[in-house]
Amino acid sequence: MRFSEYMTEWLYGEDGYYATYKNIGKSGDFYTAVSTSKFFGGTVAKHIISLVDEGFLDKDATVCEIGAHHGYFLADVCEFIYTLRPELLSTLNFVIIERFDDLQKHQREYFQESFGDAVSITHYTSLNEMHVKNAFFIANEIFDAFPCELYYKGKTSSVQDHNVEFDIEDSWVEEKAKKYHKDRGEIAVGYEAFAREMEAAADRFEFMSFDYGEMQARPDFSLRVYTKHKVLPFFLPEDDEDYIPREELFKKSDITYDVTFEHVKDAYEEAGVKFIEFKAQMVALVDMGLLELLEMLQKHADEKIYKQELEKAKILIMPNFLGERFKMIKFRKA
């Protein structure tokens, strides 16, 4: 099979890594910005309110998270909307795009525990199922979860018994590799279709996504596996002390790669959606008002609580949180 098919089965197949609910913490997945601090969602909530105030979003617009997994992020957005502009909680529509029934179940349970009947969530399995007039789309670490092809000096890879061979001629992959100046590395599959689906899902929208990567492609393979709080390069030599056979990692661990944001940008522009900006996560959150939210907390919360939340929020904007390479990209269809 092709590597993209292998990765799809690894992540999204029956019993695939993303097909079932995963815990976060010492015994579970890596922490992400979403799980580290509520102020990640709070800052995005503040931005959503600013879009309503400037007239880009209607008061009955749809706020849609794509790939919510636990549901923590959208719940944090709802919580801060209630704090900052409570009347919007009853007028905005909240949607989650989630293909897996198990994850939908956990998301519904989490929202019920958090809000009771005050917030209603609508689920769709794909963007193809929805069409609204006005929307704000948000995604966190979604583009690095698209299947990819592996490319090396003119050849695309196949996989048999978890072993990779570069033995396929593929003109589409080779064209993308040349376009992004790669003689080796990952070529994402599906960005173009995803951009077209989003373009058709709303008449007017803003889309904001956070992911790990750079605008230009990196010059080598970045494919890696996350397991038991370790990061293992996919092509780790068998004589390395951290080596784990791929058949033991398959479907039990996360597999990902660096996003080439230029590819994302091109896919959206080809779909007729305007590229707005690209910047480091830490800069984006500060620009959207993270520090102002912390000042509000300082004025209205107990000092101990404020200090606890401040330390959590610092992780979002300190350079050592995935460094400058955790980025925000934004698009608009007006």
C-alpha cells in the first residue's frame, strides 16, 4: 500500500489512534496548548467577540471546531464568551466536526457536565454536511494529522509489513515536491479537498488554525511518532536504544510531521479563500488579547488563583513552548 493509506489506517482505521478517546496526562497523550491553559480558548473567545463587534460575524453566527477530540477547547471558548459577553452564548451556534462516534459521545458528555442545557452542540462528521451563512472555524493541530506521502529523490514510497520502500512513480507527488523545493520529505494529501469543503460550508467565514511547522518546507523528513511521552523519528535506526518496531507502534501511538504552511496557503487560495496572516502562536495570542484577559483576572480573582493561571498561560507565550515553530495561520472568505 501507499504510505498515505498506511498512515490513514494507523490514525483513522478501525481501532486507529484517533478512533477512540485518549486521556491527557502522565499516562496519556502529550499536553498541547489547548490542555495547558483555559486562556488559549479564552483568547480565541475574545477574538470571536471582536469579530462580532466589527460586524464580520453575526450574533447568530456558527462557531465550529474541527477535530475537537476532548472538547476542552470549544468548552473554554464558551466559558469565556459567557464571562465576556454572556448574551452571545444564547445566540451563537456551536458546532464540532468529528467523524468518530466515540469522541462525539465524550464531547457531548463533557459539555453536559460543564454547561448542562445552557450550551447546545451540533455534530457533523465532515464539513460536507454543513452549510451556513456566517462562521468562525477553528482547528488546533489538524494539518499535521492529514495523511502524507513520503518522497525521496523522485520516488514515492510504498509500505509492506511496516517496511518503507521508495518505488512508486507519482507525478502529483513529484509536482508538489518540486513546487515546495523538496528532494525528500512529506507531501500532505487532502489539503486541497479540505479547503474546497470549507469554502462551500459557509458563505462568509474566518478560519484560524494552529500547528507545528514553517511556511517553507523543511529539507528533510520530519515524520515522527509520539509514544509514552517520547518522540521517536520514524526512520530511527534499529540499533538505537530508543528503537521500537513499527508494528508495536502501529495504531497505538500518534504519528505526525511538520506542516508546510505554504502548501496550506496555496490550497486555500486555489479554493478562493483569502490568506490573511501567518505568525508564531505566542505573537498571535498576545495580539488577540491574552495579556488583557490576564489583567482582568488579576482584578477580579483571588491572588493565588491568578498566579496559578498566570503560570499556565506563560507556557502559551514563552519561546520554549514548541519554540517559534508553533504557528497560527488565518484565512477569510468575505
